Amino acid sequence: MKNSILDVVHQTATGLRKSEAITDVTMSEFDKLCLQHLAQSESDIQNNRLTEQEKVFDLLRASLLAKQTKSTSAHQNSSDKQEQ
């Protein structure tokens, strides 16, 4: 997967910190800004996955219910014909 812009910015800031081009205080600001957004993005991804899974489960439930209803209806029709 491609790195997000914030991920690249954070990696760049980390490199700058290692080379002592920025201070720990500045690096902590990059951490706050970049990592918070990355965590939120990961959370959004997880929520989207859950939503997609829920959609799949809903489709499966609907399919099973439709089959069950169809089977029950066919069984009812068969019983009605045998009584006549």
C-alpha cells in the first residue's frame, strides 16, 4: 500500500530529528499532528471494514431468510395438495 502524505512527512521529520536538524520539541509536534491523523485514518479503515462486513452478513441473512421462506411455502403447498 502506498504511504500517505502524513506518513511521508512524519518519516521525513524523523530523519531530520536523527540528523539533529530539528529539536525534540519540534519532533513531538510532528508526532502529535501526523500520528494522530494516521491513527484516525486507521480507525476509519476499521470502521469501513466493519461496515462492509455488516453488509455481507445482511445479504447472507436475507438470502437465508428468502430460502427458508421459499422452503416453508413449498412445504405448505405440498401439505395442502396431500390433504385434497
